Amino acid sequence: MSFATLALVAAVGLLGPLLASRPGWNIPVVIGELLGGLLIGISGVRLVDASEPTFTLLASIGFGLSMFVVGSRVPVRDPAVRASLARSALGAALVGVAAAILATLLSAVFGTGHAVLYGVLIASSSAALVLPIVASLKMSGPSVLQLTAQVAIADVVCIVALPLAIDPANALPAGIGVLAIAGSAVVLYFLLRELDKRGLRRRLHQYSERRRFALELRTNLLLLFTLAAVAGFTHVSIMLAGFALGLVVGAIGEPRRLARQLFGITEGFFGPVFFVWLGASINLAHLAANPSMILLGVCLGLAAVVAHLAARAAGLPLLLSVMSAGQLGVPVAAAALGVQLHLLAPGEDAALLLGALVTIAATTVATSLRARATPPGGAVSSAETPGSHPHAKDRATDG
């Protein structure tokens, strides 16, 4: 991989911010990056080779870092969110039941044999997509807390379940790998918590800031790469390693300086490289040659929206139920794993991403309707208790 190729990847990656800059569209940055990858990859003018080892390695690092950032944003420390866990868990469970039914039907109709995978995809939510939208609209109240907790629960469960669902034939080794990553994360959590109680983390932070050593960033990258090595050894995706470490760091408390550093290297370089690589890996010719996969993608997206309406039975309002259907990380991870492991039918990887786009469109429409129904200044309806969104402060550290 040459510097010319890196420059090209960085250039097409700017399509992400370009499309996302239109305020009313609410398009996630990754959509433009995926489109850029499609343009220069196997489905476009073929200027890059997604199978090139260095490109693949950089993309894998970007995948792990992106999931690290997503995991660190899950609001595991917020008391208000924890207080709404019971109702949120009920909502997520109801969505899971609906997802299982719809996934079984879709698998039977399209004959793919991927009912378990479809179930995980349909039931998933994206904290990386939904929580920033909630923060930007300054939404608040009990139902918003329920939405936040439900999205967090679905994100965690589905990310853990995906390695088992995408390759059921190797579920036992994958299960061992998941347990190894989870066990490592638990040990790491208690270790970091003990260091935090003794004030060692704070002293390290102050020393690093004073000497400009970036020791926290270096340490977290070391931990990420170590967990990634464990994931590789146990044949589990780096996705789980990054997400688990992000949860640990978020549970302990991520310093603002570290958050800015991670945001910079992830969103500024490694994240775009991953999404451009993923777009470059997808062969739309397979999708065109298999029109049924286009229909599958649309059906997956619509099924996700319908399944998430089941949360209405747990008291989640209609528009927030539709917003909770927004998907990004899990379908992207499924497509990436499917490409790497050759587990999907021709065109099925693109179908998974098409389904995610349908849910993003539904979330965008629901968000716009919610914004119009919310008075200026972020006030909420009388049915909800006013208050500031718990993650507005966290989002302020991202730039």
C-alpha cells in the first residue's frame, strides 16, 4: 500500500463529512465513507484492492477503535439510565421475540439459512447512531431515558451475540473466545478500578499531561491490541475486543483528554479507513445479479422497524420506538465478518448494509417528526419530566 493510495482513501473519506454537513438530512458520516469505498473499490473504478494486507490491517485497527469509541459511549455509569433498566430490558426482550419471529420468516422465504444472524440484526440498535441524535436534540424525560437504556442493552447483547450468530457451525470456539474476551475485560475493570481508588490513574494523567507523553492513549492502545490478539487467537472478531474495552473504560470513567485523543485518531483516520475499506470490499455486481438480495435488504430494514415497535408494549412512545430501530455497528460488523470469513451468499453483505440504510432512513424521519413536535429550547411534552440529557456533557468532549 502506497502513500498515493492512502491519500486517495483519505480523500474519498471526506465524502462522509460532506454528506453529513447538511443539517436537515441527519446522515451519519459513515454513509459517505462507505459510498467513497464503493466508488474506488471492486464495485467502482477499482483503484484500491481491499484484499491488500496493509489496507486490511489498517481497516482492522479502525474497526477495533470504532467499536472502542462506541463502547465507551454506552451510558453504563448514569444512575438515571440504570433506574430505567427494568422497563428498558422488557422492551428489548419484546423486540428480541419479534425479531426472532420475523428473522425465521425471512430466512425461510429467501432460503439463506441465516435465521439466527437475521434475528440479531433485526433486534440490534446502534448507540453510536441514536445517542448523538438524542443529545443533539436535547431530548429528556423518562421515556428518553428508557430509549437510551434500551438502545444500550440491545447494542451490548447483539454485539456479543454476533460472532456466535454469524457462524453457528463454529459456535463453540467462538463462545470460548467471547468468554475469554469477557473475562479479560472483567479482570481489567477491577484492576483499573483499584488503580483509580488509589489515585494512581489521576497521578498518571497529571504526569502525562505535564510531560506531554500521551501515556493514557498509549496504554489504551496497548490494551486494545492485546485484547485484539486474544480475539485473533480465539477466532473472535476484533469488534468484540474493542467494544469490551470501551465498556470498561466507560464504566471506570474516561478522561476528557483521552476521549479527545481517541476521537481524533479514530474519526480522523482509522475509522474512515475502515469504512472506505468495507465499501471497497463490497461487490454490488453480486447484488445486481441477485435481485432477491435487494428485496432481502429492504425486508431486513423494514422488519427491524416493525420489531422495534414491540417496545410500545413496554411504554416507549411510537417515534422513540422507531428511533430505537436505527442500526449501524452490528450490520456493518456482520458485513465485514461475512466478507472476511466468506460466510455470506453473493450480494448478501450488501443486503445487510441496505437493511441498515432503511433503518437509518426510518430513524431520520422519526427524528425530524420528534424535532418538529418539540418546542424550541429542547422542552418536552407534559408527559415527560424536563431535565438535561445525561450525555450532553459527554458529547462535548468529542471535538
